[in-house]
Amino acid sequence: MEEEYIQNQERLRPSEEKTQEDREKVDELRGTPMGVGTLEEIIDDSHAIVSSAVGPEHYVCILSFVDKDLLEPGCTVLTHHKSLAVVGVLQDKTDPLVNVMKVDKAPL
């Protein structure tokens, strides 16, 4: 019985390590510094147009781990700080004040 337990642990260990590596890759893709933007338009399953609060609209990638069922025009999304790729979706209850800070028109 003890040998069976050890064999099972040895068999499961590589999958646990792979899972940990996959999580680290996803975290690396997400990156720590993230921006917030508004989804303007969904082009296809992996691309969209996103506007940020302080800049123009950008044609960006939607990463594969983003829940595409939550994506809809006008929703608030998290973007990667360098590539501006969509890495997450903010729910309305999570993000009540972000739109208050959005600059709609530049002051003269």
C-alpha cells in the first residue's frame, strides 16, 4: 500500500509541476502592471478595439484565457501594460469609479 502511494505521488508530481509552470506563464502574460480600457468593438474571436482613458483606440489581441462570454462592447477590460492585449474583464461591481476618471474630451 505504501509503495502504491509513493508511485501515485511520483506520477502526479510532474502534472503538478506543469500546472505550476502554466500558472507562472499566465501570470507573466498578464503582467503585474495592467491598464484599464473600454472594449469598443470585437473584431473576431482573438482581436478587438480597445480605448484607454487617456489615449486613442487600439487594435489589440484577446488572450486565450479571457472569458469571451463576458466580453461585450462597452465593458471594462484589463490590458497588458506593454502590448495592450486584453488579459481580463472587470465586472461592474468590481470597477465602479473607473469611468468617472475617463477623459471624454480634451480641455481647450
